[in-house]
Amino acid sequence: MASLKTTVAGIALDCCIYNASGPRTGTVNALVKIGESRSGAVLSKSATLLCQDGNPLPRYKEFPLGDACPGSINSEGLPNQGIDYYISEEVVSAIGSLAKHYFVSLSGLSLADNLEMLSRAMKVQGIAAIELNLACPNIPGKPTMAYDFEQMDAVLQAVTTHPSFGSKPLGVKLAPYFDVPHFQRAASILNKYPIKYVVCTNTIGNALVVDAENEQALIKPKAGFGGLGGAYVKPIALANVRQFSQLLREDIDVVGVGGVASGTDAFELILCGAKAVQVGTKHWSEGASCFNRISEELSVLMTKKGYKSIEEFRGKLKENFCRPKAAPVVPKAANDGQGSAGGISALHVLQIVLCILVAVFLAREFKVTSKDVAAL
Ligand code: RRO
């Protein structure tokens, strides 16, 4: 049986699959269901300093892409119970009693809020790590911090030099990047600070999904603009995991999230360098049993491939150097006018004929016989 054990920020997890912050993570009941499943850890909904209701409904919808995983769009607007709930004795001990590591996500509405939440969470025994979410796309009037590099730098500077910092590992949840200079810039900032892991990536912000039948946006808040998740984002998540695995300091772990619905999806993110994989949209649609199923599928796939642990293939994605197996035969009507003979162009045939003629001419000129050729 293949082992799914891993470590994130030095914390040992029995299973490399766990939940993303967001879907089904707002209440102790939901968090306990995750803890009771095979999920390797339990991560809270991103907390704000005070409890808030979030954006008006409907604010989360799924829409199809293939059979396996739906796409999703959300503009939840950080509905959550407030930091004191997520770090309360009730929640922390409920998860602790399931012998699962508890990670708390913070998404303050200001730097002061983040620092205050950080100092409260750092003091609580039973919280394994803090995940600072710099990429919520859904707060009207608030830009995505991970896209404002100067602000991101300033926030990380303030957080990591705050007197409360240091007793627990800090992770940072990033927005998806799309341009190489942006990957490089983000990585050079992150590499300056004592963070222990990054999560790649949050939803793709400010997407718009249209309900053609009713000629309206699919969700209500922010005129329909929201974070795109699910199957649509997997290639973006793979690219971000790959890039950051190569650009970040070796001691910063990368956790992958985006469009994971199967063991194969998780395998792909690990192949790109992820030390663990979070599940968001699929957790929403399937419930906490998705962690059992995806883990089982990953384990079966690893066994089939002969891998006993995720370290045997993590980050080992190969570039595609393969030539196509057979050069395609260009049909006569579709070729470029040079003609073809079973894939060999007319130009090649002409070159071969010319070579033979020159050889025959030279042989006659210098009276070379077949015996001479054999003697060579
Ligand atoms: O609550 C949300 O609207 C939300 C958050 Br905090 C986030 O980080 N990502 C997202 O897609 N939605």
C-alpha cells in the first residue's frame, strides 16, 4: 500500500490531501466532518477580526466542464464567524480530539486586523500553523493584495517582524499568476521572509459566468464578477505550483489547490512539486467523503506506477522531449505544392537522383569499376 504521508512546514501529515479554506469550513460541525474523514489536516475558513455575513445570495454556483469536476464561481465575501470562534477552545479541542492538525486561515480587512488576529492565534495551543490569505478577490473596493507587490512586501515585513510572530509556522495563500516576471517578483519577495509554505492558488479573481437562458450573470454580488474555481483552474494551479517550486527557497513548501477532483489530479500537482494538495470546489459538491475517495484513488495510482511514497515522484515532472512516433503523411491536396512521395518531398527525390547521376558521371570519368569499389 502506497504511503500518502507528507510534511507541510515541518508538520507531519498522515495524508497529503486536505481541505481548502472556503467551502464547508465555516462552522465547527463542518470542520469536524473534515477531521473525521481521511483529510490529512483541517483548515478553517479565512477569518476576519469580527464575524461577518458576506455578500448577498446567490453567491456560489457550479457550472459544468466535463464529467469529473464542475467549475465554480463565487463571491462569498468572507462570510465567517470571526477569529475568536476559529481559535476557540470549542473548535480547537473538537479537531484535536480527532488527532488532526488544525490550520487557521486569516484574511483581515486591514493590516492592523491581520496583526491583531495573528497575535491572538499565535498564542493558542492546538493550532498547528497559520495560513495568511493574501488573495481574496471578492471584497468590494479591496484589491487582491497578492497582485500589489509593494503592499505584499510591506504586509509580510510587518507580519514577520511583529512581536507575536514566530511560535507557529506561517503560510501564505497566493493569487494565481500568469506572467513569468510576476512569478519571479512574487518569489523574490516571499524568499525574503521566514515563511514556511505557500498555497498555490486562490480562485482566478473577477471572472464572469453568464446564464444565457435568463440573460443575466450567474451570481449576484459585484455585478456577477467572482472567483473562478474547479476544473477550469487546474492548469493554472499546476503552472503556479511548478513555477513556485522552482523559484522559492528550498525550505518553503508548496501546497497545491485548484480543480482537484480525483487521485490523478492530486498526482499531477505533486508531480509539479506540491507537498500537499487541497480540495475546494469538489469538497463543496461532494462533501467530506471526497477526501477518502481522492486519497484512495491517489494511493491506487501510485501502487500501479510502483511508487511507495510521494517523495519518489514529487517535483519530477519531465519536459516533453519526445518526437512524434511517426511523421504524419501530408495528403497530396494539402501539401505545400512541392509534391510528396510517402512523406518524402519532391525536393528530396530530386536531390537523390542528382547525387546518383553525379556518382555515375564521376565513375565513368575516372574509370572506376565495381572491383575498385569493393576494394574500398
Ligand atoms: O470568501 C470569499 O469570497 C473568498 C475568499 Br476569502 C477567497 O480567498 N477566495 C475566494 O474565491 N472567495
